[in-house]
Amino acid sequence: MGTEIKSRRGLRLRDVIIVIVLLAVLALLALPVVRTTMNTTLSRSCQGNLKEWAAIFAMYRTEHNHMNPPAHGFETFGAASNASGCSNIDDAFDFAPDLRLIFPEYATDTTILACPDAGGVIPAATIGPAVLKKPRLDSKTFGIAEGNCAAAGSITRPSAGYTYFGFEMRYANDDNAQVSEAQAAQCGLPAAGPANVVGLLEHFQVDDDTDITKAQSLRSKAFNRGDYMQPLGWPYVPYGGELGLAMIGPLNDAALASNVTAVALVGFDNSEAASDFPTLPVMWDTIHQDASGNPVFNHEAPKGCNVLFMDGHAEFKEYPGLFPVSKTFAAMKAVR
């Protein structure tokens, strides 16, 4: 009798151990699925932000001749050395929609500047159902101008979560015209990489202007100069040529803007671009290369970017691929 009870206890203990081992194995097998599901959820939350931006851009275009807002460019208050009394600011170009034109007229929640799974947002402070503080941008990621100056409280580094050019970039991929590091050094250009994107960087460096009206009048002329191409042996090519085709001008709703206005402001017949307009990337997750040349993403699995297109839909694109998730674009963004 005693021997039989001991045998049953031994069997039960062994069964428990087997069950535990099986559960552990199943948990390990399920871990990648759970991780992928979590990343997919986070990716969708990032896409949700981009869809909010799509609505903002749509409202802005209806009131501004079908054109998206200009890029933030240099900080609202100009160079750090000229911002008397300011601290915690950067003197660098920021590829985000001009915040002066977006907040608070078209949006009030600045946390949409941050991709949720990339961090940068301080959660809401609550006690029970009471909200003591709303979610807000983390000033370590998105710097906030401090001190005794007119820019105090302004957001710096608004492009920390998403990238936005304010210009139509038809291509910027590995097989297109490239500016090498040697060429960039020779001509005093701010970066190496796709020729059209480097040209955009040059525009922001040269045309540092904080007057909104003047900046908006200049932005459609940024690529009409073509000066940066001449020292590299590339003649200026107007719209219709390979490089000219890549550098169209300010983002506009090609399906709605009148051809007469488009020709006057952008320099090309909008009917030629209307068929391509849904596939133009407008805003996307920030991507760059680290010091070792490895790509850095907001999403680690799968690797890639959420991209908002001109027709308002947001889609995840894996890396490496076409602009803006190409290797050359990632390399360009490594130049800060």
C-alpha cells in the first residue's frame, strides 16, 4: 500500500515536471509570434500618427492653394548664437512641418510629432480617473527652448520622430545620381548622398530665413538655381530632365491644383504629375545610419519605415527598398 502511494506521488511529480517543460517550450515557440504581434501593434500606432498628419495636411491644403506646409528648416528663432538668452536649442535643420503654421491652428497635441514605439513621449500623469498632466514630448528627445528669449517653450528637433521635406522627391535611391563625400567636400555641400536630397539640404543651409511670407515665396525656387550641380559637372536640368524630374518643388495636391498655378509656382505642368501623386512620400519614420554604417530604425522587427503618401494612406515599407527607405537615404540622414 505504501509503495503504491509513493509510486503515484512519483508519477504525479514527473507529470508536473513534464507539463512545466512542455509549457516552457511552447512559451519559447510563441515568443517570436508575441513579439511580432507587439511590433505590428506599435507600427500601427505609428501609422495612426501619420494618418492624423494626413488629415492636418488635407485641411492645410484646402486653405493654401493645395500646397502642404513648408518644412521647419532651421529653428524658428534662427542660429543658436543669435538666440540671446536661449538654452537647450540646436542650430540645425529640422525636417518637420513648420510648427508655427501647424500648432495650435491645425493641431493642439504635439505628441503626434513622436513615433510611439520610438519613445519620446512622457505618458499622462493620473490618479485614478483624474488626469493631472496630459502626455507630452520628452524634452531629452525633442528639445524645448529655455531661458529668457522669445523662443522659450518652442519645440526643437521636431524631426526626431518623423521626416518631412515639404518638397516632392521623385527618387532618391541607390541607382540614382549620387554626391560622394569627396564631391561634397569639394563643393562645400552639407552632406553626401542622393543628388536631389543633397540639393534640398543645401537649400536649407543657404536660405535660412525666419520670415514666413518670404520663405514661402522662395521655397518654389529652391531647385531653379541648380548652382550646387555645376561644380560637379552636372549641367542644370529643368523639369523634364533626369535630375530636374527628381526635384519638383513644394508638395502640392496634383489632383486638385490648377495647371496655371502649378506652372507659376512650381515650374511644371501639373497634369504630368497627377498620375504619380498618390505614390509621392510625404512624411515617414526617421531612419539613418549609425557611426558604423548600420541603419537605425524606429522599428526593429520588421525593419523599415511607415510612410505617409500624398493620397493620405500610410503604409509600412521594409528596408532596404525605394526612397525613403533606401540605403542612400539612410546614409544621407547620418550627416547631422
